[in-house]
Amino acid sequence: MFKWNKNKCLRCGGCISVCPNDALELTEHGIVRDEKKCINCGICELFCPVGAIKVKKNENK
Amino acid sequence: MRDVIIVGAGPGGSATAKHLSEKGYSVALYEKRQEIGAPKRCGEGISLGRVERLGLNPPKNCIRQKIDGAKIYAPSGKAVEIDYGKDSGYILERKMFDKWLAEEAARKGAFVQAKTYIKDVVRERGRVSGVKGESCSEKFEEKSKILVAADGVESKISRVAGLNTTCNPLLIDSGVQFEMAGIEIEDPKKIHLYFGNKIAPRGYLWIFPKGKDVANVGIGIIGNCTIPAIDYLKKFVENKEELKKGSILEVNAGSIPVGGFLKKMTLDNFLIVGDAAYQVNPIHGGGIYEAQFAGRIAAEVIDEALQKKNTSDKQLNKYNIEWWKQRGNSLRKIEKLREVVENLSDEDFNYLADKLTGEDLVNFTRGNSLVTLAKLLLKRPHLIKLAKALF
Ligand SMILES: Cc1cc2nc3c(=O)[nH]c(=O)nc-3n(C[C@H](O)[C@H](O)[C@H](O)COP(=O)(O)OP(=O)(O)OC[C@H]3O[C@@H](n4cnc5c(N)ncnc54)[C@H](O)[C@@H]3O)c2cc1C
């Protein structure tokens, strides 16, 4: 699960800069995640300076 | 067909564009934002020496405040004062400054276009040979002999082009800032930096005055903190009498690389400049200078390559060599210093604040006199291992 809070987000691109698998993109519609690339690692959630991302880690990992 | 296409009109992209246009090349500079320079992602501090070294003479409206020195606060509250000399630092207005840099590029003949998002690269026989993008929602494709990625920390272009620039996420700090007004600043001719693991884990918190009652109040912290940077910043503001009643004119955020320099920043027909290659001073996070300096090196290397009609990776490798020689090696030393600083406890900070002078600190941030610091660390048994890293 990947939840992006568009009202909190400042569109700074921080999450993109730390994503280890290049799964995020900042478009006109906001942060878009490529589900196939995302590995649910949660690094973007921790990194986000304003707490605008919530990731539920893979339970079986 | 352009000689050079540059992606991203931050300081790095605009500097590269200006230098190349000056030499007579046909250059296009594309920026995804609708307004170059806004919103800013920056504390806006740069030293006069750096501005001069870049050969810049920015118009008055780009400079908000002239700075004489710094005050660095240990967790105990004890401050070490640094005297830089009268008016030897600037707090810029990046919106004006970045736009002026792009203007300068345009003046020299570069074609600059805002609201133009570069999505992908074009390839010819496997080599990068141009870009695919969308300008004011119209799709386009354009070819170039060389492509420069100056697209900042969120750089996609390098990865699309085939250079894996992904770095350890812990080498990027998470930053957020309020531009505040109606506040009291104890000494508006100084920048104020606050250290401590409770204030700003791994990083620091800054007050960069833009006038006597206006300032950028910001913070950069390690990227794996479970508490978001903005919460640390809010707490600091709320607990500080002088700031508490202030207004917030802007909320800015962004990533601040603190190391992870790339050995290889080139491919055939392609190179990277600025934040996109993590070219930032790892101790204070300053990259306005670094991006433009790298842009100048890039322009020289590209000039030679185009003259020789050889834009291969091998030819462009000169950029890697020159950047490491002129900047990388000394920034790498500063990175070692940061590695030490991030391991200091609040007690260690307090200890150092008692022992060090402002002059020492200035030297350290330039990568000099690190032996002085190492010697002090050696006196604290638990820091001996760290000290060794500095020799
Ligand atoms: C909170 C914070 C405070 C800072 N404080 C300071 C400071 O006080 N002093 C200092 O020297 N440095 C500071 N920095 C660092 C400084 O802002 C950067 O190092 C500097 O802006 C780097 O310049 P650049 O040209 O490499 O990248 P940027 O300025 O980031 O420019 C990159 C540009 O590329 C554009 N772009 C990205 N992708 C695309 C695409 N696909 N197509 C088209 N355009 C694209 C972006 O919109 C952006 O405008 C700070 C950074 C942060 C986050």
C-alpha cells in the first residue's frame, strides 16, 4: 500500500531522490508510483520532510 | 539539431548554457517549472568569494542581505562566533537570482524554455542523441550532439540515459524551511546555525536573515528519521520567543545531498552537472556554487569535444577527471568531516564548542586543518576511531 497525501505534499521531489528503484515520478498530477517497480521499502515515507507518504511494508518480508 | 541540450534551469544548467552560448554553440535549456527559480528549495546563502570566483556580478535585486559572520550553537546553547569579514556573504533571493542566471544564458544566445518537461532521451545506434519532452503540453523531439542533465536531485534523465546514479539514501538529507517575517533576529548580519541530535539529527538548523526581521528558518536532517523534518522545525520555532509570533511567507522543502560523489558522470554524448551528480558541499549542503562551477568545467570539456568532433564517453571523461581534480577531492575530504560530525553526541558537541574557535570551524568547512580537530577527538577515548578517519 502506498498513500500519498496531496495536501501535505510540497512537491519537493525528495521521495524521488531517495527511491532505490526509480519507482516514483513527480508529474502534473503529483507523485505517481510505478507499482511494478516499487518494492515497498518505505524509504520515501521516512525521508519525506513533511510526512506526506505512508507505505505499508510487505508483510511476508 | 542543437549542439547541446541542457535539462533543468537551476544554477548548474543556466551556467552551462551561458558558457556554451558564449562560445558560439547552439544551446537549448529546458525547465519543467512554469517559472524558473520558483518555488525555491534553498536557504539562499553563498559567500562573496564564491560569487567572485564564478565571475558573477548579480544585480541588486538578487541580494537580500549581506553577511559578516556566523554564530554556531552547541546543544548547550554555547555559541562559537565566526567572523567572515564585512559583507563577505550573501543571502540571495533565489527566485530573482536563478531567473537572472537564465536571463544571462538567453542574452548570450541560448534558447531557454520554461514549462518544458523532458521525459526521455532519443537514441541513435544506442547512444543518447537528443530528448523527448512536452512543452506547454505539446509533445516534441529534438536532437543534439551532447545532452547535459542538470535536473537536480530528483534527476531522472541520468537514469533514463543509462547512468545508474542511485545513491545510498542515507547520503541525502531531508530538508524543510519556512521563510518567516515579523521575527526578531539577534544579529541579522550573521547566519545562525544550531547543532544537536535533539534539534536536528545528523544535520543542523539554520536562520539565514534576509533583513532585520525576515529570515529563512530551515532544517536538514538524516533521511531515515521516523519524525519528519517539519516537526523538528515547528518545535524549534514554537520554543523560540523571537520566532514564535512570526509569520510564514513560504514553506519550502527539498533534498540535500551530503556526499556520494560520482566517479563517473559521463556517457557517450552525455554528462551530468550539479545536484543531479550530488555536487554539494557535504558539511553545509551548499550547492549553488558547486553546480555553477561544475557547469563551467562541463562547458570547457564540451567545447573541446565539439571542436574535435568527438563527443564519445572517452573524450568527455575529461569532465570526470577535471571535476575530481578541481572539486571532488577536496569535497571528499569534507565528506569525511561530515562522517565524523554525524557520529558526535550532544556532549561531544558541547566539548568541541568549548575548545574550538570560529577560525577553526571556517578551516574545517573548507577541508583544511582537520588535524586540529582530529587531535581534539583523540582526547576523548570513544572518539579515537573517528579521529583516525581525519588523518
Ligand atoms: C532546504 C535546502 C536549503 C539549501 N540551502 C542552500 C544554501 O543556503 N546555499 C547553497 O549554496 N545551497 C543550498 N541548497 C542547495 C542548492 O539549492 C542546490 O545545490 C542547487 O539549487 C543546485 O543547483 P542545480 O542547478 O544542480 O539543481 P536545481 O537548482 O535543483 O535545478 C534543477 C532544475 O531542473 C528542473 N528539472 C528537473 N527535472 C526536469 C525535467 N525532467 N525536465 C525539465 N526540467 C527538469 C527542476 O525543476 C529544477 O529547476 C539547499 C537545498 C535545500 C533543499
